[in-house]
Amino acid sequence: QVHLVESGGGLVQAGGSLRISCTVSGSIFSINTMGWYRQAPGKQRELVAGITSGGSTNYADSVKGRFTISRDHAKNTVSLQMNNLKPEDTAVYYCNAEVLSGWDPYDYWGQGTQVTVSS
């Protein structure tokens, strides 16, 4: 059994910053790619940022230069530092991790954390 628990998030004014984190626990042999997705009301879930086990990162164009993803292998955590937040960043943010527990890797998701940016 693998669990992803997110923390952080909340309400912030436009131009402000927030940091959200996610910890993976349970039966883990290794964690491959980790990432953050978001889903705004009435919209599809979209990738915000991803990071491989080797540290390579990718970002949605809308957040490049404002958001930074990082991971701590020892703690099985992934974090997203969000700066210069905009009202359009308002969404539920979901942590994702590709976890190898047995023979095959599986994608796991956190429960989501709300980020609200007021104008």
C-alpha cells in the first residue's frame, strides 16, 4: 500500500508565494517521476511540473519562471515553490508519483490541496 499526503496550500493574494509538499509512504522500492497537477473548476487536470529521479524537471509554460519543483529522495517528498502567484493559478493541486513496489511501477495520487489566489 502506498500513500501520498499533501501539505501546504491555502489562500494568498496575487503576487504572493506558497509552498506545497507531498510525502510518499508505504511499500516503496523506488520512486520514479514525481509531479504536481492541478485542476480548476470546469477544467481538465493539467500537468504543472514534473521531476525525474535524476532531477530533470519540466514545467507548464504558464508557470515557467514562477514555480520551482524539487524533491528529497531521503524523505520521499516532492515540493512545489510557487512565487508571483496569479488568480489563474487557483485550483486543486494534486501530487503524483510513479512508485515501484513490486514488479511494475504504478501511478499514485494525493488527495489534493486547494490553492486560492485572490486578486
